[in-house]
Amino acid sequence: MSVVAKDVFVPEYKALGMLDARGGDKFPGAKTNPNPAYCVPLSALGGHGIGACAVATLRPRSKRRSPRSRSAAPTIPARRCATSRRCSCASARRARKIDAARLVLRNDCLEAQEIANRRQIADVATKLRFKRNLAYAVGIATEAVDMLHAMAGANGIYETYPLERIFRDAHSLAGHISFSFDAQASTWGLAASGGEIVNPTL
């Protein structure tokens, strides 16, 4: 869905340029928002919140949700799967990917928060590593969704089955350039090998 706003006036004090959101406390809002969380570089960490949604797609939902809800945790609709070695191994592989993705994102956020707490700005190499890790985490989380979708068989394509929504959501999210591992890893690799990075938002 696209939203277009015409003839809308945005006062200058409501605008924040990406150049001012590269980290640190030199942007206007820092005067009224002293919390270090506002000093985290937007271009390097802004996507981590969305990446967390990719990780959360296959994590257990609250027990208070209705089992009939489309957002309920997906399961393979076959009792024999509970005793199937193939299903058990597949479940373990999926869980491994989700746990790994969560840990990668969490580690980045903790490191970025620590840097902000010191009122410092992460260097370009660190910011590019955050962006690379984000793309990697979303990639393996999407792989976990694909594994479950494959195990569901034909059931996974029906709108009445919870996994169909999760599959579409996961791939819609993963299609963003921020989550393209090739795009983010190539930039990180260029910097790691001594290449020049020209990106004013970093």
C-alpha cells in the first residue's frame, strides 16, 4: 500500500535529516531527549527493529491468543509429525536459525547502546558490520519460515492456514534492500579490504 500526502506543510523543527542521525547527540532533539537511546545511528541500527519482526514470526505466541487466530503459532497439521525423526530434526534446524538470528540482532543492539552510553559514535566499519549482520539475521529467519512452509505441504498455501500469512509477511519484509545480504555484505567487504566508502548517511 502507498500513501501520498499533497500540499502538506511540515515545519522545520519537525524534520530530521539523515546527516543529523548518524549517531551522537548533535541533532536538535538531543536537547530535549538526553536518553542515549536517541544517540544510536539511524542508518546502521534503524532496521534492527524491523529485523526483529522477522525473527519473531516463528517464536511462540502468547497463550492468551485464540488458537483460531491467523497470528497463532504455526504447526504442522499431522499427529504423526510429533514422533517423526524428520520433523524433529527439521524443528531443531528451524529453532537453531531463529535463535541465531535473535542473538545476532541482540548483540548488535547491546553493542550500539554501549557506544551511545559513552556518548561516542560508532565508526563506519562498525556501522557496516551492523548492517551486514542485520541482513544475515533476516536471511536465516526467512530460511526458517521457508523450512516450515515446505513441511506444511499444500496446507501452507491456503489463506485459512496461519503459515500462509507468515510466509508472505516474511518474504515481503526480506525483500527490502536493507535485508539483502549481497548488498550489505559487499559494502562491508569493500571497507574491510581497504576500499573507500562514500555514504554521507553513515
